[in-house]
Amino acid sequence: MKWKKPSLIFVNSMSDLFHEDIPLEYIQKIFGIMNKASRHTFQVLTKRSDRLEELAPYLAWSPNIWQGVTIESDQYKYRIDSLRKVNAKVRFISFEPLIDEVKEFLNKGLPGSAKEFKGPMHLNKIFCKFRTMHKFSHLQTFDFTPLV
């Protein structure tokens, strides 16, 4: 809260805020601080989408809190449905590390496609880091303007 310059802050970069051992009350305190520090933007990323979905209704989602899920391969696309139920103003998907193809997502379009997903979702950002020959390329960020 002492930082004066607006900053982009990646919350829990080496851990997961929605880990099952972190009590709801503690997560609510963190969200309280993020809500008060409205000049900053907070990126919260999780692989624990089920717990995110469970706790999201009990959290205060100010516009400066971005919520995302990690999708590493087709096996983890189910996390998108949990993200859809979160009331964050900015929702994003991180394909990092992208360790295998995500065919259905790429072939059928962005979340919100009636053919693939259960209901609309406005997706604001996608972050990708591709694995090539066991090395990672630079991180690519894609901004999306949802089509209504």
C-alpha cells in the first residue's frame, strides 16, 4: 500500500492463493488489501479452479483484481468453466507452460462459443508461453475485445 506508482502485481507467483490449506478468512484479508490498493492491478492465477469457484462468491472483486486460470493442455480445459463463474471484471487464461495441444479451444474459438462452452464469458486476456525443443519462447500476451 506504500507504493505510490500504479503497478501490475502478480499475486503468489510461486504459490497458489486458492490452495486448500489457505483459509477463506486469510484470502478475504488479501482481497481486502487489494481492494484498498485500487491504484494497483493485481493478477491472481490459479490451477485450483474448483476452489476458486467455491470461494469466489465470498470475495469482493474490485475492478483492479484480475483472475485467471492455467491451462497446460486439453486435460485442463475444465478450468475455464470455473473461471466463467467468477465475478472478476478481468478474467484471463494463462497457457503457461503450454505442454501439449489444446485442440478444441483452438479449433472452436474463444470461450463463449456455444458449440464448445456452456454459456458466454468475456475473456479479456490470454498469456502464452510455448515450448519448442524443450525451451520456452518469450511470453506472448493477447488482448481480446469480446464480441457481443
